[in-house]
Amino acid sequence: MYGFREELENNILSFWIEKMQDKEHGGFYGQIDGNNVLHPRANKGAILNARILWTFSSAYRILQNPKYLKIAQRAFDYIVTYFIDKTYGGVYWEVDYKGNPVNTKKQTYVQGFALYGFSEFYRATGNIYALELAKEFFCLIEKCHDNESGGYLEAYTQDWKPIDDMRLSEKDANEKKTMNTHLHVLEPYINLCRIWNDERLENAQRRLINVFIEKILDQKTNHLNLFFDEQWDVKSSAVSYGHDIEASWLLFEAAEILGDEELLGKVKTISLGIANAASEGLDADGSMFYEKEGNHIDRERHWWVQAEAVVGFMYAYKNSHNILYKEKASRIWNYIQNQIIDPENGEWYWSRLPNNTINNKDDKAGFWKCPYHNGRMCMEMIEHFILE
């Protein structure tokens, strides 16, 4: 496999630098649609901005190109100025194109991504304020912890009171606990462990790993259950192939960072089991389907699922030395190059539809379409695999 640095710099990062900077109102535009049309007055999401911060901070840390630092600084400044709630803490879900809050709910998921961005900005720059914010957001997320049943509750009002609609998006079930939020608390806690030696953080990370093993993982199938009530009763039957493969490598990283060899050995076996379960979603052309509900397979090939599959199968190869995993990653990368990358307009298409046509109904860049999954794939390959 080759071409990851070229893809990262010349196609992904360049797109966001050249097309997404809002020079009039600050930060970044909220949307370029699937037909590559800019919507300069689209609302701006905290998820998008936190992921931009993480991506360009990581790119600067790895590649040391000052133009990436400039974008990371721009993202950091915008989040601090417009997204952080100065009264109640945390980040708002959404602001308008001028930076005025329009949805002030506090989703635990996005507090995690803010932490992820702040911690990576500190890794890249040594900015002490970013470290302080990362610690502050850790404490904030820990207040969302369910001390009775374990895990983290999904969402709150602006002033951290219970809220009726806890969903991340319209497609999600309105349940109090989700696999997705726990995965994206685990992820920033990994990064925070790299820069902050703290007993509370280490204990929280161990608890999270155990939640995945004991509550979220289906012991019979090795897939991850997606939605739960407060007591961890399963409230869904769908399988998300992309989340399975993403969790397989993030769980391994979460155990690895703790330096506990017994735990790491246990998680390594579980990680390979999850990667094997995710393999059920692979198509004959090497790509990975979106999800399965009962006997129905959603055969759409989403950009982020393909990106996470490359990384996940490379970690499975690293942990097993089984060349078949590396071959799976290589086939998916080949599919991405031929079917998901937009060679004319830059970045990646949202997806290929089941009939293999390009999906231009969903965004090229927007609330959920960020440079994080595909950018991270490239950087994982550059940092950990290409030079082996």
C-alpha cells in the first residue's frame, strides 16, 4: 500500500484549507453539498470544528508543516470563542454562520470530540491553555457518568439538566446510552492519557474498556450492540460494520496506553474477534457495507467506514501477523482510490450507493462530513505502518 501522504496532503487537507475557511465570519463554513456547492450561511457544528482541530493538529505534529498549524490555531480559536459555553461549561451543539448559538444542548459525544481536539492541539503545540481545557472537559464528561449502572448518559440541556431528546441524529434511537458515545469518549481519553498522568483518568479508561467488554459487546456474535437503556438493556438489533471495525482498533489502543499486559492480552483477543465479525460486512470488491438489520444488509459504502476498515484491519494484522488482514486493508484502500476519492473536486464522496453510483445527496463537507476519518487513516498509516 502506498500514497497515503500524498492523499492526505494533496487531496484531503488541501480541500479544507482552500475551500472551507470562512474569511468573512471566522472559522470554517458549515457546508459544501454533494454537488460541490458552497453554502456560506449554513450553521456550523461543534463536531465538524472539533474534528478539524484534531485533524490539523495531528497533521502538524506528524508533518511539521506550518500551514497545518495555522489551520489548527484557527479551529482552536473559533471553538474557544464561539462554541464554549462561558456560563455552564462544555460546547454547544451548533451555532449559526455568524457564531451565535442556535442549539445549546450538551451532547456527551461532542464534549468528547472537543477534548480530543484540545488534547491533540496540546500534543502538537504545547499550548498550556489547550491542556487546561482538555482536563476541564475530562471532569465535565465524568459528571455525565452513571455511578449506579456504569457508562455515560447521552445528553443534557444547556445547563446540564435531563433532556427528552437525547439523539445524536434523526436516524438514532432515543436512548440514554449508546455504543457510539462510549466509543468517542474512549477515543479522547486515549489521547489524554498520552499527555496527562492522572489516576482518575486511568481508572475511567479501565471502566470504559470493561463497559465495552461486559455491556456493549455481544459475546455470541462479537458485534457491538448500539443502543441501551439506563440499565444496559439492549434496545436495538442493527449491526454497524464501520463501528465494529473502528472499535476493534480503538479498544486495543485504549488498553495499550494503560501499560497493563494482562489487560492488553485480553483486549487483543477481543479486538481480533470484533475485526472478524466486521469482516462479515465485506463485499466481493473489497469494500465494506454500512450496516445490517435482521436479514437486510444496507449495501451503501460510506466514506468513513472504508477509512476505519483500512486502519482496523492493519491493527488486526499487527496483532496477529496474519497476512489475510493486511490483504483486506489493501483491497479496501484500492476501493477507496478507485471509487470514493473525488479526483476532480477533492476530498471524498460521502458514499457509493448500492447500485455503485456516487451519492451526491449527502454533503462533501458539513456537520458530519469532516477530514477526521480519512485524515486519521492516512496519518495512522504514515505513523505506524508504512515505514515498517
